[in-house]
Amino acid sequence: MSRQTLYRARYVLPISSSLVEDGAVLVESGFIRAVGHYHDLANTHPEAALVDFGESVLLPPMVNAHTHLELTAFSDWAAAAGEPHAPQAFVDWILWLVRIRREVDEDQLKASLAAGLKASLLEGTGAVGDIFTTLDAVETYLESPLSGQVFAEVLGHDLALIEERLSSIKSLSVKSPAKSLNWGLSPHAPYTLSASATDQVFAFAKEFTLRCTIHLAESESESEFLRDGTGAIADKLFSSAKWDPLLSPPLGCSPVRSLCSEGRLKEGDLIVHGVHVDTADIEMLKQSGCSVALCPRSNAALNVGKAPVTDYLNAGIPLALGTDSLASSDSLSIWDEMAFAAEWFTDAAEPCEWLEIATLGGAKALGIEKRVGQLAPGQEASFQVVTLPVLPQADALEETLCASGKDVNVTHLYLAGENVLL
């Protein structure tokens, strides 16, 4: 019979149920068996081993629903290229990123991805939605204990090259990237795929039952281009990529409508950013069954605007948080992302809502909420233990956690019952 272990902390925050002061989580064989007050669980399970974390908070791991871990070393690459400062305009930033990344070799990309996987764990992240471009680097994921989705990215206008890329992804997808990571597909954005290529990619996802994630409605430049075919994307990005604008006639509609009206998005898909949307767009997203991954630090850095968080919440659209890449954010910490979001969006959501968005919301967005994202019987024993400079009283804990950011110290991270920070 497997031995039971009781993990005790001053505060246990299950997310899906109320905060427990002097709480504990009972774990057996890598799964949570019970959550409650320490003395109650100790009395009913006297044989359980005790791990006492003392003056700390025990809660589910963070979920980084949108990130580009391959770009973890980007600031070093930019400095080496003599271009350390990111342009402020969105399209100029894209061209800067592409220009620098093009000079990076495969070994550097693998090392960068490995560093991102490690950094994520140190920040208390237990699951990711990672955008993956360098298919030959797939073995880098193999030993990672992270859960979530690895979204293989596809972009371009040449249908033959798209078909070749999808064939490579099909070959890879016969084996999971790692024990708890699954494959997904990332059609990059409506402005980097022609209409025919977009149909090709979403048809592939449907055929092989892959979740999709797509950068959508991120900037006004994107909306302008899809609406009437003009602006910086047409003038700069298409010219740089040597794409024929005649092959991508303007759709005359919003980015959201361009996908939802054709039925491309399906339940379980994840859109990223969702900044430039109106009431009709939000209703279409709700009907599609998608989640939205917010990346507020990236949006602020690129001056593209704020997502309508209140409208999303009022519509009942599931939200998650993502750090985007280190080309537009300064850390891979969802703790940092949440602190920024809570301040930037002012009163759009309560602290308890931000904590849920950062954990269970991300798990739902990645389709893994039955395993991680909350502390409840039957879930995997996946949790983080954190300390703060000063632990507040119980009634101020959620607000303090939301605002603390870099003051949060992750001391332990357990994934499926194993402490992965040893």
C-alpha cells in the first residue's frame, strides 16, 4: 500500500474552493486524496507522513498559457547583433525579432529552450502552452516534468511549403514531446498565413484532433490590414517576406470575424492577445468555445492597447495568462504577469479572479484542468509552495499574492507528487 503524505502550510489556497488557514493536502501515489484543515486530516490519517512548510502558502502551480520558450536567450542574441533595443512600433518589432532570430543556430535555440523550461519551473510554473518553431529541437522537451501543450507553429503563403511543414509535424506528433506534454498546432496569425494556407492548417488540426492557438487581434496594424489591406503590414512586413499582396486580398472584417465566420476556430482552441475586439467579436468568441490568453506586459511593451478584460469576464469567456516571449517581456514569471495585470487593468477583476486566471484558467485553456490547476481530490498532486516577506492575515492574502510579483519566493514545486526543484 502506498504511503500517504500530509503537506502542511499556514495557508492552503485550492483556487476552486475556499482558503484554508493551517491547512494541509493529503497525497497518495501522486494524487490528491483530501484538502482541509491540518488537525482534521492528521486525526483521520494518523499514519500519514508529515511535510510541514511552516509560514508559507501552498497553491496550484502557475500556468503560462502562451509563451515562446525558444526565445529565452533573445536579449543576448539582440545584444550580440548590435540591436539590443526593441523598436516601439509593432511591425518594426516583428521585423527586428525575425532579423535577429535568423542569425541564431540550432544549438543556440536548443540551449535557449532548455533555459526557458528550467526558468519556468523556478518561477512556480507547472504547465505551459509553448509555441515551438524549431522542430529538430524537439528532444529538448523530453525530460521536462511540465504539463501542457507544445504548439508547433506554421506560417507562410507558399502552400507547398505549408504542406511540407505539416508533414513534418505529423511525423513528430506520433510521440508526445514529453511525458505530460501534448502536441498542438499554432497557425501564427491571420496576417502571416494566406486564406488558403489558413484553411489548410485548420483542416490539418481537425483531421488529427489537435488544439490550435493563434495570435489574434493583437494590434491595430493587424485589424487595418485585414479590413482594407493597407498599413505597415502591407507596406513593410509583406515586402520583407516577399509575399504577393494580391494573393491576400483584404477580408473587409475584423481578425476575429475572419476566423469565426468561416468556422475555423473550434471549442478548446486558444486565441492569444485579443486586444482589438468589439462586442460582436466577443460574442463570436463565446459561441466558438475558445479561451483567451492575455499577455498584458507584452501588449504594454509594444503599445498595442489593452484587452477588454471586463467585457470578456462579463461574457463568460475563459481567460488565461501568458508571458509571451522574452523579446517583449522581462521574465517568464506568471507571478510577475499577474501583478502587472492586476495593476494595469485596475478594477477589471478581483484578486481571487486573477489567481484563478493564472492557474485553473490556464489549465482549462490547455485542456488539462482535470489534472492540474486546482487542489481537489482526484487531481494530480501538483502544487507550489511560496513565501512572502511578510505573510498577511487571511482576509488580505489573495490581494497580497496578486500584487507581490517578484516578492514571491517559490520554495517548492511538486508536479504529479514529485518535488522538481531538488
